[in-house]
Amino acid sequence: MRKALVAGALALAALLTNATGATAASVEAEAVTYTAWTWNISGHKMNHGRVDSGLVEEAVGSIRRAENAVDFVSFNEICHSQYRAIRTQLASWNPDNPSYARFQEAIPAGSKGADGRSICGGESFGKALFSSHQLGGAEYRTFAQESGLSYWSADGVEHPVMNGLLCAPLAARPTMKFCSVHIGPVSTTERPYGHRQLVELDGILDGFAAAGQTYMIAGDFNAEPDYDRLNRFYAKEVPEPAGSRKEADNYGEHRELDDMDVSCPGYGEETSANPLAGLPCGKPRPKIDMIFVRADRLASPDYSADSKAIPFCTEIDANGALKTGSTEPCSDHRVLIGRAMLLVDPAT
């Protein structure tokens, strides 16, 4: 169930001040509501690059569900075969939109993993964007810090998997862009984890803001909201979740669209399928997938987000074959859907 924002008086006052300040500074900005949808589908590890297990249909069904009112879509860990199948099924999402899909390769076709298994059935692997609005040209920034993962090219040479940020502006509103990111796992608890990637990302987003651009950024951050390495993203007004493991305060410029979920303010709903102990608010599973917007671009405090139960697909065995009559979760991540009213400046 979609939940309205529930905030304490101080947090709400601060947020309204941010929105009011942005309005005063950008009197010509238009307030527009956008909904972002993001899912790490484990396209290779769990789905072996297959497009016939039900994964594609589950994703497209959720995106096109009328009550979800999705504008932007982010996929992490998607094989190019799955991207093509989803692109085909979304062709009629908005028939007047001829430019609605973008793909960015992280691992080239013909590669293998450490286990010697062909990645994505021989196809490339990466991230993707889709939109019900016509998109402008794709922008991709590769992070200097490696992900901590490797692949082996067809000639047997080992290469580091490089993560990055994929964005695309709207053709009709070029100062509004949507971005998909996957922060490398390196380690979730020990240095260097994804710290340097997050520093790079923060700098890129600051550049967008300085250029007068509004954005939504969605994806798998491989970090939980109360990890100190995310303090640079969360605004200081975001409350500290009950049982937080933070050692320092937030000092960032963003709100995460689930950061005031009533089940755990300052943290949000779980998005991972993997249980962990000692989480804030007694949560059984962590939140590592997020949708961020810049706080001073919020036109209203009534933003919200909701994570969806993981659907079931036909089971795939270790060799990549379908096990007809048997099902398993389609992914080890939940879909996260978030909505916010944002201030968008006119094109110059």
C-alpha cells in the first residue's frame, strides 16, 4: 500500500523551507509529479539471461499497471537479451514515444564469470533505463573505483567490472533527467566498500544541480540508509532510525523517497530478500535499493515510496534450464516505486 509522508514537525518545517526557498529562487520552475520504478533483477546470477521464465512479464506488468503510474524505470543487473524483450513489450506503453529505452554495458558479450559459466548466455550485461516520456541522449559516467568483481573476456583475460551512472534527460524538459546507478559491492562492511564510488556519484550530482538540472536517481546502492557512507546523501533533516548504527550525522542534499516510511522513519522498507540480524526498527531484511531526489527541488513534502513483494518465476536450474512446474523468486531484490513532485526549470 502506498504510504503518505509522515514527518515530525521539525523535519516537515525544514523540508517546506527547502521547497519554499527553491520556489523563490526559481520562480519560473514548473512543479511536476514523477514516479520512478527500480528493480535489480539478478538477470545473470539467478535468471541466466533467460527471457522465458516469467521475469519479463512480471516486470512489464508492474511497470504498466495503471495504479503505479510509472514515468521512469531503472533496471540493475540486466542482460541485453532481457533488455530487448522488455523494450519490445514496452513499445506500446506510450505509442507516441519513439525514444524510450537506454542500455549501458558493464560486461561485454562473450564473457565468463569466475565459475567459468557464460555470462548472460553469451550476451552483454549492464543497466537500463525506460521512460513513458521521450528521452534525450544517454549520458554515462564510469566510476574510477572498481566494483571488486571480475569477468573473463573471450580471450581468457581477466577484467574488473566497472560500475557507473546512466542518465537520460527528457526530450521535452531537458533540465529534468532520470538516472540509474549500481554501486559496486566491493564489501558491504569493510573498506574500501563502495565509498569512493559514492563520493564520485555525489560530485556528479552536485554538478547536475549547479547546472540547474533536476533529477531522480534510482538503483542498488549496496549500502543501508544508516551506513555512514550514505551520510553525504541524506539531508540532515532525515530522522535517525530507531536502533541506528550511525556514528556521524547526515549532511547531504537529498531525500530518499522512502525515508519517512511509518515502519521505520529514516530507514524505510526492506528491498533485499536476504535476512539480516540487528537491523534498525527490528527489520528482518535490509533496504539497499533507493530513489533519491534533491531536497531543494521538492515542490511538496508529500513524497512517498513503496517496495513490492518479489514475484515468482519458473525455476531455473544450475545449468540454466527451466524446471517446468516449479517456481522460485524472480530476484533477490524487491521492486521499489517512488513518487515526488519536483521543481523543473525551463530549458535555456
